[in-house]
Amino acid sequence: MGTAGFLVLLLSSSFLFEGNCLDDSGQKSESSELCTSDIESVLRQMSAALSAQQVEIRHLQEENKHLLLENKATRTEVVSLQTEVVSLQTEVVSLQTEVDSLQTEVDSLQTEVVSLQNNDKAQEAALERLQTSSSVTEHKVEALTHDKTVRQVAFSTALMESGSQDIWSL
């Protein structure tokens, strides 16, 4: 409450007491001395109330200032967190793109692995055929070599029996 308001209150209080003062016996008194003491008592009460209100106003102003600073700090933190969220969302999009790219590469490599496994199976089958063919050929070569040896021995034996023993002695 400002000084002007306080003076208005004081003047209105004095009008209430004027002519309505009570003496010690409780009788209405016209004495200005008694009214002055009543006015002083009311002024003291009002002064005490005013002081208490001023203290409360200062306390509330300090609390308001503190809350404003806290609010400003909170708003700054919110803006900072919103910026961080946007940054993290951008990073998530980037990482998702990288994951998609890596998944495509994995799929491609899995397709290549399947192709190589099929190729390996085909080569194993071809190798088995070649080994079988080689084994058959080896048996034929052994049979031919054996036949040749048998023929040579038979030829030599036939030559020896026919009397061409002199050919060997040359």
C-alpha cells in the first residue's frame, strides 16, 4: 500500500473516532485525548500490519524473481534438449540409412554365398565324375599295360621257341 493510501486510511479512521471515543468507564467521551490514544493504537496496529505486508511483499518479490530465473533456466534447458532431440533424430535417420545399406550388402553377400555353394556343389560333382573317369582310365591303362606286358612276354617266348635266340644275343 502506498503512502497516499495509508493517509486516506488514517483520515477515515480519525473520522470514525471523532466524537465516538470512550472513557475508562466505557462511557462516550468527547475528550480528544482519549480519541488520540485510540487513533494512535489503531495507527500502531496499521503500521505493524503494513510492515508485515511489506515484508511479505519483499519475500514474494524475491520468490518471484527466483522463480523467473528458474523458469528462464528451464526454458533454456528445454530449448537445449529440443535441439539435442533434433540432432539425435537426425543421427537415428543416418544410422537407419546405414543399417539399410548394410542389410542390402548382407543380402547381396548371402546371395553370393548361396551361388558359391551351388557352384561348389557343381564342382564337387564334376570332380567326382573326373575322379571316376580317371579311375576308369587308370584301370584301362593298367589293363593295357598288363596286356602289353603279356604280349611282349608271349612274343618273346614265341621268338625263343622259334629259334631266334640269336637275335637276343646280338
